[in-house]
Amino acid sequence: MKNKLTKRNILFVIVIALLLIPQTRQPIQIVLHKGLSFINHSTLIEKANRRKITYQNWRLISDSGDQLNLLDLKGKVVFINFWATWCPPCIAEMKSLDQLYNKYNESVVFLYITNDDLTTVEKFKDKNSYSFKAFNPINEIPEELVTRSIPRTFIIDKNGEIVVDEKGAINWYSEKVKEQLNKLLKE
């Protein structure tokens, strides 16, 4: 009994040490969040509970230097993801976000928004062979989209209503999400 307890204690100390060391902590967290992303699902908000976005003059700049204004996106399906290059749950869901972008970027407006320096973002994208555009906000975010945690994802329908509001890592390239986007595009 004492021998088993000692082995468990040693294993527990090793696990804690791995989580405390920055070089091993982030990969472990990414793997855990990637697993959770297949459990968490995107769900549509009931019509009665949807909030309408105020299309104010919210300006963004992309990693390629293009400027965009939220006012210009009225009448379009918009997919907004707040993320960071250092955030384990963001990294865990990023491959599925890039796959979704590659499939729908002709019909859905994707805004992957970060406060990270865009040079850092470009290095992150190059390292992982991601093709999505990343954006930095130039001015204040609309009240309906303010978030205190990342990753946070919103999908806005053509009527300007927030139909999806999800926190945490999700597998965005799931059949359920593709069905949701296809339905929104047909409306």
C-alpha cells in the first residue's frame, strides 16, 4: 500500500511540474482543450433571445494592411472570433477555424480579431500554414461584442442578429457548424 502511494505521489509531482514549466504547460493545455473542443458544440440562440448588433463605425486593420468597417458588412453573414497567439484554447481550435475559413470565405465574412502584434500573428500563421486573415481593432468594439475572455466566437446573420455566441474551444469544422452556416446563407 505504501509503495503504491509513493508511486502516485511521484506521478502527481511530475504532472504538477510539467504543468508549471512553461515549455510543457502550453502543449499539455492545447491537447486538453483540443479534446474539449470535440465535446463543446456551437448552438444557435433562440430567436427570442437574440441581440441585434449596432452597426457602428467599428474599424479593423488586417494583417495584409487592408482596412475594414463593420458598417460595410450589413446584410452579410459574419463570423467573428476573438483570439490570441499565446492562448491554449485559441490554438486548440485554430485548425478547425482555418478549415472553416477555407471552405466558406467566398460567402461568409470572417473576422479573426486579436490584440497581438500583427507581425507576431503572421509568424504564427506561417508556422502553422494558416490562410485566414487576422485583424486588429482600430477603434472601440461594439458593445454587443465586448468580451473579457478568449476564445469567444460570434456568428451574425444577414439581419444583424447574433445567432451564435460561444466561449472556449470548439471544433468549428463540424457538420453541425457547416449546417448552421449553410442555413444562414440561404436566409
